[in-house]
Amino acid sequence: MCGIVGFVGETDAQEAVLAGLKTLEYRGYDSAGIATLGAKKIEVVKQLGEVDNIRKSENFESSNKAKNVIGHTRWATHGKPSVSNAHPHFNKDQTICVVHNGIIENYQTIKEMLQAQGYEFISETDTEVIPHLIDYNMRVAKDFLRAFEQTLKQLNGAYAIAATSVGEPDKIFVAKLSSPLVIGSSEGFHAVASDKSAIVNHVKEIAYLEDYDFGYISSKSIEIKNRFSDHSKVEKESIDEEFVDSDLGEYAHYLEKEIFEAPETLKLASAGRVSPNGQVKLGGLDSVQSQLEHIERIVIIACGTSYFAGLIGEYLIEEIAGIPVEVQLSSEFKYRQEPFSRSTAVIAISQSGETADTIAALKKMDNLGILKLGIVNAPGSTISRITDAGVYCHAGPELSVASTKAFIAQVTVLSEIALYLNKTDSDLAKSLCKEILALPDKLTNVLAQADKIKSVAKKYAKNRDFLYIGRGYCFPAALEGALKLKELSYIHAEGYASGEMKHGPLAMIDEDFPTLAIATKSDLLHKTISNIQEIKARNGKVIGIVTAGEKEASEHCDDFIEIPETMEQTTPILVAIVEHLFAYYVALENGKNVDRPRNLAKSVTVE
């Protein structure tokens, strides 16, 4: 979602901030801006669209001497995308400037109070109340840090804040509550960002702020405390990684590149973990192995694509490990009232590890003695730090907003967890291990059919509605396929369990409402074929995803794409590649921005 970058003490802070904002583009945004601290006021430049548009602004002045600069990429929540709504926001005389991620829930009340005091607002945002409220509190506090602290006490909601003041030219003031914020240190300067990737190329150490932490960074020091304790020790960790901007190479878009990286993604997610004899080693779970032996129930919490991966995980863990599983949307789970016992474990799935709803759902479990596990792709992310143990996906950078590599990695990891929890020497476990190791070559086989998938996609690209159906392990795969088509092409699509066709969806079927049917080899294939026949009897067009050589399924479809024969448990991984490519080519045919779909953000850090 929104991105924050700030540098203080750096010789060329302005360029460092702009470069940092560029690395955060993958999160999704609609506008961007920077604030450069001057002698008497703060110079603010804001533009709609890409970060590079800042440099094209009439107000932009390149400065390699600026030593205090904050910047922001905005994804609209309160107020439409516009220059006036873009961050940074400032007080009347532009001596206090703020960038903010999150939502201030009581902003309207604060705004009305400030307006009664003569303050004027120029945006529709919730964020603009912050610099004005700091200004208001300065009337009494006189000291900026005290006014900043008082302001934080008056804010309800979620925030990551970076603020600058003409009166404190060597400081950037920071605060965190339910939205990620990281500090970076190097010789002679400090940095702040909502994601370490924005500053990792500049700093030698990083520290993660915790909820209710606030304070400031300067060129020489970090001063952070917590609102609910006298002192807050910021624990720095050395960092030797580097952010490398992904090269598109032969590919036209990051989405295309990431789909075609699926074989390597699966190899990385299983390397050193899966052996062909049915043994699985997950070092991330070794520390809680004794607790896992007593687990009698698992709750998986996730959002979006991760939720659909979790649904496949439910099938896997129940069938292979024999442990009851339920999957809940994080946004629903956190508000439910339900009983828990110590024999329950929670698995949180998130690509970024910063999904706000999932973090809030995990925090609901605090002080209950419930084992909390994480499946994330981002080391050092909030979920990786607040869970008891977990497994990294190792999917590598995913810069397209629509998640593809992460889905493949998450399902692979869930397969591994199911095998890890299995207490029997079953033939199914051994077969699944062997099949996981064989999948990269089968994924390559599917990708080799890209031209055929593209041809089918072009044929159906102008339809306004789609139905996706599947059974068993492929029901969640149908949900994932429908989501990708919606995300990328803005075409209405629904995912349904095939057996539900008679319970409502058949009413929608006609010659203009095509169905993508997952009709792969399984014990229930004949039932899926019956569903296809029902659709055909109502003049519906059917695109089939079928197992190679299964003539009975393909002959009932108007068009079909074959995948190599595999186990039912691994079929969704191969099916997903077909669905991802299909959605990609439909979106391209309709001229959509496939890497940054409208209204969507990569990392959803607010409710």
C-alpha cells in the first residue's frame, strides 16, 4: 500500500528518497510526493502518477545538498487520487510536514475541532489533521517532541508517521501503530521507511519499530521510546543484503516474468526440505515440534490469494496429517468470538508479512497460549516477528501487484507442513514428496503452452462475465482463477464448487457467459463432466483445463488446455499457471495495466 521513505544527514537525501520511493512502486500507488527541509519552510512537490513525475514538476528543484527529506507514495483511502490529496501534508505556514500510512479513524472529530480554532484544510484526507494538530499542540508544548507525543495520544486508528519541522532541522520524527516502520543506520545519517527494501542499499543496520513506539532519528542518533513504558530499546540488526531492481529481461511485464518463474519458485520453496523417501525437514518449525505433537485443531487465517492457498492447505493437512483444519478470512476472524484451547494452532499466511487484517487477527490470540505459525515471503516482516515459528516461502521478489509466485510457493509450503505433521509412514506421503520434486518440469510443460493459452484468451477476452468451477482440491483453484481474472482484466468472474451448479449458478448461463471448468483427472471427474454437460445444454461455452490424454473431458469443451498428469494434491499448482496466464493475456487484449491494476495495492497495510 502507501510507502514512506525519509533520510536525515545523508549528503544527497533528496536523491536517496526518490530512489527509495521507486523501490516501493510494486506496492501500488496513485500519487507521490517529497518534502525537502529548507531554512524557513519545507519545500513540497507532489504529483499524480509515477514517482518520476516528481522530477517533471515545475516546482521540483534538484538538490544534492538536502540533508532532511521525507517522501511518500499514496494509495487513496480518504479522498480521490489528486495532487491536493497526495502526501506530504503540512500546516498553514509549511513549517511542519507529515507523511502517513494507515487510517485515522477519528479524523473528522479532530478536523472539526481544528476548524473551530481557525485551521483551514486543503485536502479530503484524514492525514492532513496530523500536521495541523501538531501545530495546535505546539501552542502549549512549545517543544516539538512533546507536541508530537500529545498528537499521537489524540489519534485513533493505525499509523506509521514520519514528520519534519523547520524548528528541528536535523531530525525526522517517527511513530508506529499497526503499520510497519523500519529505521536504518549508517555512518553520519539515519533513514526511515515502511519497507526495508527502500533503504537497504544505503544502511548497515536496521531496527523495527513496535506498536506505540515514537521518537526521532537525526544524523547522529536514534531516540525512541514507547508510550506505555519509560524506555524503549531499539534493537538493531546488521544487514548485508541488497535490493536489486528486477530486470525484465525478455519479458514484457513483471507479471509475465513472475508467472514464468514458477518452476524456479517451486524449487526454491522445496529445496532442502523435501526428500523422495517421504521425509520433510522444516527448520522453521523445529523449535515448536514438541508443541505440534499435541495439536488437535488448526485455524488458517489469510486474505485474498493467500486465503485460497489456505483452502488448499485445509485439504492437504486433513488428508495427509489427519488434523482438523478450518480456514478463515483474517478480516472476519479478528471480530469473531469463538472458543480456543491450547491444542489449537493458528497459521497466518501473507506474501508481504505486513497484511493488516492478518496481523490484527494474530494479535487477537495474544495471551491465549495459542501456538502461532507464519507462512510469509518476507524475512523480518511483522508476521515473521510476532509468530512463534514459521516457514518462509523463498519465492523471491514479486513486483507485480497480482500475486502469482507467492500462491505457488504458499501451496508448496502448505504441502510440506502437511507432510511434516504426518505421523504415519503412508504411501501417499511418499508419493507426494516425489511429485513435489517432479513438479518443476511439469510446470515448464504448462508454460510451453503459453501461445495456445494466449489464443484461447483472445477468443474470450471481450466477454463481460466468467464462471470458474472445480471440485475437491480444484475448488479453491477455481476461486483463485476467478480472482486473477477480476484483478487483472476487471471482468466479472465467480469461482464455484462444481457440485453447486444446480443450486443457483445455472441461472446465469447463456451463450455470453463462458465457464472455465477444471476437469482434471480425479475420482470425481465424471461428476465434473456432468456439470459441463449441464452448461452445454444451456448454450454455455466451456473452456476446459484437462489432464493430458483425457479425451472424455476435452471432447465436451469448446476449447481446452492440457496439463501433465499429476496427483490430485498437486493439481492446483499446475492449474494455477494456466489460470494466471489466461488472466494475463485477457488483460493484455483489453489494454489493462497488468502490473498495477487499478484500485489495488500489493501490501494491504490498513483495514
